[in-house]
Amino acid sequence: MIEALKDDAIIDKVGGRFKLASLIHKRYNELLQGSRPLVKREEGMTDLETIIEEIMQDKVAIDYANSDVAAPDRAK
């Protein structure tokens, strides 16, 4: 799963390496604070793998209006 970080598809999906790092950081903090994963967690799946899967499935995006992580339907 972490191999997805080596692919330019995820970088292009978010809009750049720095935006990707920011999105991962913000979503990781949300998960640490108790937010539920937006994708089904397979056994042994790490938080980082969960976040990458959420990004690949367009479940999370950066909400530029509020400078926060949001589901794509709220990010508009």
C-alpha cells in the first residue's frame, strides 16, 4: 500500500507533494483524535495505509476554504 506513495498518480490527485504531505498529516491527526476511517480497514492495516486508501478512493481532500481536511462533498 505504501508503494502508492511512489506513484505520481496520488501526487497528481492531490496537487503536489507538499499538499499530499499536508493532507496526510492533517488526516493522521484526525484519526489520532478519534475520527473513524472512511474506508474498510483490513487486518493489520496501519493508519498511514488507511489514509492513502482514503485519498486514492477520493474520500478525503483538503478544504481550502477552512484549511482543513474534509470529505470531497464538503470541500466545495
